[in-house]
Amino acid sequence: MVTYTIAELAREFDITARAIRFYEDQGLLSPKREGVGGRNRVYTPRDRTRLKLTLRGKRLGLTLSEIKSIVDMYESPRDTAAQIERFLGVLAHQRVTLEQQRADIEMALEEISAHEEECRRLLAESTERKDAA
């Protein structure tokens, strides 16, 4: 069976070993332990896939508990339709959250533009007064 070290996974996914250990602490990964005192972590293709899905979920803005629930769901022998419906629900909730954030960002950018415009106007008036004096 193909296995991976923590360094190999960190390099492949461009994350730190500390991040991988954190995901392990959160129950997203469960590597086997080898060597003296179980110091060496050995990751299986299952762990690699779970890490890949975890990072994809993070890019979507999901919480670690949402990611864990979804990843765990795909490993249980339950009804696939129910799993897909659950995932669609999580995605719909995340879409609403991100759309609200986008609206908030657009509003903030409009306010910044208005303040920049006002500052430029005030600078221009100040320069005109100095030139007239």
C-alpha cells in the first residue's frame, strides 16, 4: 500500500506539518504511528483524500466541523441521496453567507470610494487656496 509522510503531504498541498497535525487533532485525519514510541506518522491514501477534501472545504469557507461531518458522511454506508442532500444544504448555507459578505464588501468599497473622492476634492480646494494666496 502507498503511504505518505507528513512532510510529503505538507509539500504536496503546500501547507505546514503543523496544519496537518491540527487537522489530525480535529479528527479529520488518523494516521498510523510507527517507530519508537509511535513518533512517525504514516498517512494512507484515505488520509490524503481526507486532507484534500478538508482543504477544499476550507477554500469554500466551511467550518472544520462542517467539513468533518461531510467527509465522515461519505465514509459511512448510508443512503447516497441523503448524503448529497446534506451536502447541498451546507453549500446553500455557505452561498448565502458568502453573498452577504460580498454585499457587505461592495458597500464598504462604495464608502471608501466616496471618502477618497471627498478627500481629493478637499485637497484640490486646499491647493487652489494656496495658489490663489
